[in-house]
Amino acid sequence: MTATISGYPWTLLHISPTTDEMAVHRAYARRLKVVRPDTDPKAFAELVDARQVALQFCASGVSKVGSDAAHDPAPADESEANASASPPPG
């Protein structure tokens, strides 16, 4: 399954996108009460995978569309970055 910032894995965990690892663990624990490995091994494997992907998002600090630094336009060169960081001397 392909990870997206706003859909999977959050939909499988039944939570909104977050960077809170404890929220991911709590959601996983809640879902374990419903998704059992002995009754539905495929759904259980998908839930485990969703938890891992969510934790990777948490570690990277990405939880929502627009919060990923990779989506922000980068300055063309260092001088342009420095020019926007501070006002010109004057």
C-alpha cells in the first residue's frame, strides 16, 4: 500500500495525521482490539504496516500536506536565501 500524508496510514489507524508517536501507539492499541491476527491475518499485517509508516512520518516531522519541507520551494542559491533571511543593511 502506498503511503500518503493525508490518507494511509491514518485511515487504517482511525486517527488524523499527527507527529505524536504516543497517539500512533494508542491508536494501534485500540485497533488491535478489533483487528486480530488469529481471525484476520491480512488485516493485522496491514495494521502493523500502517503503524510503522505512521511512526516514520512522526520521526520525519511530516503529518499533513503542506508541512513537508520538501514541498516548500527552495531558494535558487545561497545568496537568495541570505537575502530573504535578513533585511539589507541601510
